[in-house]
Amino acid sequence: MLGHIPVLLDEVISFLHPEQKGTYLDCTIGAGGHSREILERIVPGGSLVGIDQDKEMLNLAEKRLKNYGKNLKLIQSDFAHISEIFKKGERFNGILYDLGLCFFQIRQGERGFSFSVDGPLDMRFNQKQELTAFELINKASPEEIRRILRDYGEEYYADRIVSAIIRERKLSPIRTTLQLEKIVFRAVPGKRKRIHPATKTFQALRIAVNKELESLAKTLPEAIKLLRKKGRVAVISFHSLEDRLVKTTFRKFEKSKLIKVITPSPVVATQMERCINPLSRSAKLRVAEKE
Ligand SMILES: C[S@@+](CC[C@H](N)C(=O)[O-])C[C@H]1O[C@@H](n2cnc3c(N)ncnc32)[C@H](O)[C@@H]1O
């Protein structure tokens, strides 16, 4: 699977419990890891729709899942738009979100997601979108960059990092991931930390460029509407703000008796999975069932 190991796979399958002839929606199909396991359990009578806003990931999923031909439909879209996509009364037995990005996207330098590989400051999931990380870093006001680093990165050294960025961009535009990584590295004191000093800055920029929290806030209520009775929605998040949003949305809809929360506290990866797949360490799974 080109290096991407699906996170919390056994747990997702056991909560969604895919049924023969069931209809499923994978809102973040990525490399198709979770979808493959769902498809295996629902063919020949069932169907799965896979959404991704990244055309390259959809191409990869199509290649990897070609054996499921007529049982699979792929759509390029932001999952914020599911109510417009499914407006003809389609309903699902299970809906999955595996948020964030794939290993495949991280390791492609030209996508600009990672400070471990050099590339342009891009970070867009949808390459047709206009806003890039380059635009934000070079054109946004200092206050806006500070807000992004604080709100989305919970970056303690936001002030220092912003001052360093503003100083550098006055001299010449900051164009590449490694340029930005060096600026952040120099700006942050006490480097002997468990995580690289640029981790939070890169994560915060990616969330801002792709409006990730806005999309999640918009899609969750729509997903709940699209579920059949007793259908389940499962969300894997990797960031505390995402997890909080999932938790509060589920609670709100539980209060109005539309869903029942199946996971009172989030399910996390086992010790074994954490060892095999370091990306799983921050994963949190929450599941709710339509009443
Ligand atoms: C962690 S990967 C999913 C991996 C997948 N579950 C697998 O096992 O291969 C997340 C995927 O969601 C996509 N994505 C992120 N935000 C999205 C959004 N708002 N709408 C649609 N796709 C999105 C990314 O492009 C990426 O391919």
C-alpha cells in the first residue's frame, strides 16, 4: 500500500460491522486501506462510495481497489459537500472519516506537507484550490499567522516564530518547506525536544490552508442525516481540536435524541499498533449510532 497502514483498522471494522448488501461512505478514502476491508465484507451485494479532495489519492484508490469495480464509486470533493452530493435520498449503513493526510502525501516533496523533504510551500489537499501555504506565510498579516499557530498548532513560541517569519520575508519570499523549517528551528529555544520544533507550525498551516476544522464542522451534522436507522458514523482524528469538535457535535445530537454515542471516551491504538505504525499514536476514534 505504498507505505500507508490504515489506522485503528480492526476497531473501525468492528464498530461499523459492515453487512452484506450494506451501503457505506468513506469520506476520506486516501489509499483505500479502510475501504478495502469494508468492501471485502459487503460484496457482491453492497456498495461503497469513496470521497477524497485529492485527485492523486483518488487515482491511487482506484488502482488499488479496481477489483471491486461496480461496487465502488469514487468522487472528488471536499467532504463538507456531502449533503449536495447525496441529495436524492441516499442513505448509508456506515460512514467513515479518517482525518488528516496519508503517508503517501507526506512523502511527496512537491506537495509541500513535510519539513523532512524539500518542496514548495503548498500543503493543499485539492490542487485546484487557490490558497497555498506560500500565500499564507508570505502575504498574511503577522496577527493572522500568530492566530493560526496558536489556534491550530497550540504553539507556545508563536510570537518568536512570527517575528522570524516577518523578518525573513522582508528580505525575500519564503518559498520552500526546508526554508521555513530552518526559520522555525532557529526561532524556537531549547531544541532537544521529543518532537521537531517545526511540527506544530507545519500542522497549523496545513489545517489553515485546507480549512480542515470548518469542513469537519460542516460535514458531521450532514453525515448524521445521511445515516440509516442504526447506521454508524466513525471518526478518527489526530488533533485535539478535531477530537473536541467530534465529541461536542456527537453530544449535541445525542441530546436531541438523533444519535447514541457508542464510545463514551475515544478509542486509541493498542501498544502493538503504536509500535508498528507511529502515525497511530495520536489517533482517536469516536463512533455514534443513528437512533
Ligand atoms: C489519513 S488519509 C485516509 C487514509 C485511508 N483511510 C486509508 O486507509 O488509506 C486522509 C485522506 O483524507 C483526505 N481528506 C482530508 N480532508 C478532506 C476533506 N475535507 N474532504 C475530502 N477528503 C479529505 C486526504 O486527501 C487524505 O487522502
